[in-house]
Amino acid sequence: MVITYSVVGFPDADDGSFGVLINGKITPLATSPSTFPLWSANVKGASASSGYQYVKLSGAGAVVQRESFTRSFQNKKAKSTVNELFLHQQTQTSLPKITQVFPDVRPKTSAAFDDSQIATIHVTADPVLFADMVAHPLDEDRKAIKAGFRFINAGTVYSSEEVKLKVSGHGSRNFKKLSLKIKFDEDKGDTFFDRPIIKLRAQADDPTIMREKLYIETLNAVGVRTAQGTWARVYVNKKPYGFYLMVDDIDLPFLRGTMHHGSSEPKELGSLYKMGSHVLGQEATMQYAGPNTTDYNELIYENDNLGANTKKEPMAQLISFFKDLQDYDPTLPGGIKFWNTRLDLDGFLRSMAMEYLSGNWDAYWWKGNNYYMYFNPTEARWQFIPTDFDSTFSDGNLADVLTTYKKFAARRLARPGKDHPLITKLIYKNKEINARFEQILLKIVNSIYNPKVLEPIINAYEKMIADEVKWDYSLDRSKNPGKTENYTIDDFHKSITGSVKGINIGIKPWIKGRATDVPKQIKKA
């Protein structure tokens, strides 16, 4: 019988390699420029009932390192292993599922976003150009560099000979561990499972590297359309680079796959705006400031797709929405009916419920940041798309975020020119919409946002990624510019259950506190 063994690994030297040890005999594994760092071999006479270990070999074929555990096939009739990872005993993990509270609006499943495993990404780039890019992270206008890209998980190998690579993010550029953006050549038909862009988010200010992932999964459970994410080990030029969350970019293929369920209709997608507070002192409040595009800062309201607008007035549709907000009298009856013709109201309210529940201070409610507005031409109304969720689950000043929803950001929204009318006019002041918001808030807490449901997920995440986080925190980034929190593997575990430097409460006690407090708030109301 012939069995194929495959392992992902990086030898200590260019002439090094890997092998598989079966019944005391080592069989060399081979790789090639089109498969590295995946090593494979067909082993004659092997049996799926035999245990095996992978070994790292020197250029002379001597064993440099041997796995301390013995692997085995669960399926005794198997003819091949999955793509395994050297020194990692478990390739795939069965994770608990979060109960679906509202209808599931996720896009179709993809080989790229398989939560049961941690993929390996290997990027190859000119070492001088890459080092120069990392040395100047604050230059947001800097051109991307060319790179090779390979993605490997248990059942998939995806390669691209040339992608564009650059530093990603805004505030994250201030850290030694940088986030990255990878753009595929869509003009040549090169996409990553229908995605022209992916982001590798560093999560440098979250000692658990799980807050954003947990937030994404809770959004999925409450039926909010958002970018998906999965963890990956990242290597650059054969060297360890870090443990990252790989996420979708909000772009036209995302709109097609997620907002339109993969349909080819409509032929022309609607207008899309990236909303942010990246200009000092300004926020994407959605306040009406005038009838023309020039009345608004294009860095705050960035048009990513024209839709039915013109190049001269790319914000015309959005401005019309702002005007409706300004003119709206929240004391009038029929608020839900009025706004449902203009906005996916339930989707927005669920997003806001999650912003409050998770203390998300870097989003719309609190900061006017990190969201998109999409005009869905099929539904003829706007849809709110949240994005970037590392500042969640207690990652903030407790005096500000550990409060009732009616006080959450209320002081900030009272600042001159800083009102967020979708919050104040709809959630705070309209009785009908407020009642609907409270209904959604309570349903989420009773269904999923509580220790009984989320703690098993958190425990599974902790077990799944602990070794990866420990590996990440062992990497030397001292030569990179920027700051670091110098988190340790102890901080990783502690920040799940308690406070660590910079984060005043753990994920579990935060969830427990909200789950206990929200029913009391609504009962009092």
C-alpha cells in the first residue's frame, strides 16, 4: 500500500529538509518552488494503522529535530494525510457552535475561512524592499511592493506568483507588529477564493488575539453582514513573522457575495462608502453639512463605489440620507416604517446592540469610525456594515464603557458637532425604535451573549491558539519602529479571565457583567 504524507515546515538551513519516521525508518520528504513549505512523499509499504512522526533534517540528512509525539490515522483506510504542521499535534479542531439568533446572512462557505484549523501563509518579497516598508509604516501613501504568496491549510494549497503587499491600517501602524494588506491581480483573473484583497490583522493591542474573532462570530450569530476572519501563521522569506487574523476586505466582491448572497443581480452594484474618524478631531457622524460633496471631508466619507452617483457628486445619495436624518422628527409615530424604507433598520440595530454589549469604543456609536454604508439597489435602501473589532470586550476605559446603553457615549455625543443622529434620534428618542432596540438587545443576551453560551467558545479558542500566541510573543521585533505592549503567554491567559496591563477586565467577566446588567436596564425602562 502507498500512503502520501505531507507536512508544512521550515528547515533550519536552505539545504535542510524534512522526513517522516515510520516503524523506525525515515523516508525523506520533498518540496519544490511551487509547493514550499509543504513537504510530501509517497511511502510504499506504509499502513494507515502505523504511527508516524515528522523529523527535521540537516543538509546531510541527520535528524535535527523530532516530534515528541506519535501521530496516527483516525481513518484506518486513509491513503494520505492532510497537510499537517511540524510540531503541531492537532491540525483540525472541532469548535462549539454559537446558536443562530437571527437569520444567517453569511456568504457561502470558503476553503479560505475554515474555523476548524489555522492556516499557514508564506510571503516572499525582496528582503531590502520589505525591510524598508516595515521601517516606514506611517507612510500611508507608500506604494505596495511585489511579493509571492502561498496559503496552505489541511486540504488546500493556493499560490500566487505576484501580489501587491503593503502595511495596512491606521492606528495599528504605530505598533512594532504591523498589519498587512495583500492585493491580488484581479485584472489577470487572480483572486484568493474570489477575494481580490485580504488583510492580515496583527491584533497588537489585544493580548488574547481573539477579541475580534469572537466579535465576528457573535455578529454572524445575530445576522449582521460583516467581513469574515480566520487565524493564520504568517512567514516572510522563510522566517516567522507572526500569528494573525486573516480577514475579508470590504470591496465589490464582498458586496456581491455577502450583501447580494452571491447573485449576479443587480448587474450594477450600489454606492459604497468607507466611514472613519482618521482625521484628527473629525468623525463620520452622518450629520448633514450641506447639499454638495464638497461640504464633506472625503477622508471621513470615502466613496469606494459610485453606484448611481456621478463623479462630480459622488456623495449625492449619502447626502440625501443625511438630510432625511436631519429633517426627521423622532417624536412622530411610525418610526420603524419610515426608516425601514431607507435603511435595513434591524441590521443596524443589531450592529448597535453588539457595539454596546461588547463596549466597542472604536465604532459608530462611540467614535463615528470603522463602518461602511452600502446602498443596496435591490432593496432600494442603505445597509450598515461594521468592520475592525479589536477594540472590544473590555478593551477600553471602564469608566466610559461599563455603563448603561442610555449613557454609553452620551457625553461624547453631546459635544458640539459630534452628535451621531442614528443613535440619538432613532435609538434614544424614538419610542418605537427604542422598544425594538431593547427587544433585540435582550434577545441577544438571553440567547448567546452570556457565559453559558460564549465561555465554551472562548475556552475552545484558548486551547486552539495558545501555542500560536506563545510563538508570536517569542518573536523578536525589537528592530521595528513603533511601540509594543510586551505581552506574554501569561497575559494571554489572564486577559481572558481578568485584567492585564492596558486592559482593565477580562473577556469572561465582561460578558458576565453585561449579561447580568442588561436585563436589569430594560426591566427598569
